[in-house]
Amino acid sequence: MTDTSTPTAPRPAAPPVGEVTIRRAGPADAATVAMLLHELARHEDSLDAVRADTADWRRLLAHPAVTVLLAFVGDHPVGYVSGVRQLNLWVGRDLFALDDLYVRPEARDRGVGGRLMVSVAELVAPEGLLVTWGVREDNEAGQRFYRRLGATLRTKMVAAWQPAAYADHLESLRRP
């Protein structure tokens, strides 16, 4: 039987010490990625929106368009950045849509986030891909961090059309 539950791991009492290494995640890292994603979602009070479990992450990490880069101190995961390569109709070619950047609290203010973003830049630089992402309006520290990287920030509202909502809309159009 395969465990597809949401993994949890105790957080260390003290920050890990040592050099940060970053590597691309593969299917064998699914439980680690799922655990970090759940930590981020809990931090953002969005845990109810997470649907992907460990089995989903094994499949996602095998997909060539999906990139997850994991940061470690020794064998301890301390953060990740994730994104998807996707076609953009305005640009007329692929871009890299960054989804999440997360550093565990015990590893913050040690350059881990910057190292993860440098790894993204190194990944996309050979093709000159545009990198896009969203940042919450109330995340002032994140906005300062992204500005220091040279990112352009502009306000844009994100719309989401949930399956139940568009199904209701379609049904309303069918009624006489």
C-alpha cells in the first residue's frame, strides 16, 4: 500500500548550521515537497486550498514542465521554489511561472531565498525566459526582497473560477 497522506515532520529546535545546497527535486522527493508546501499553506492560512498529496507530487515531479528546486542544509530541507514552464500567448513563447518560494522560519535571513531565486535565474537564463509570479499585497517583506532582486512589481487582481461556480453558470444558461 502506498502512503498518500499529507506528510508532517517536526521542526528542529534550532536553525540548522552548515552550507546550503540546492538541487532539483525528483519523484523520490514527493513527500518532502508536499510537507514544505503544507507548511507554506499553513503559514498563509490557505491549507484548505491544497489538494495535491504525496502521490500527486510523485506524478508532478516527473512532468518535464514542472520544476521544484529544494534547498538543504546537510540532509535537512530548509526551503523550495516551484514553477511551471508554460506557453504565454502575449510573449509568443514559453515563460517560467514561479508558483511558490518558501523558506522555513529557522532558515530565514540566511540567504536561502536569494540562493533559490539565483537557481531559478540560472535555470531559465540559457533561453532568456521571462519569469513571472504573484506576491500577496500584504507581504511587504516579500515585496522588498523581490525589488532587491530587480523584479518589477505591479498590482493585478487574480480571478479564479471554481468548477462549482462555472458549472452553476452553465446550468443557469440552460434554464428557460
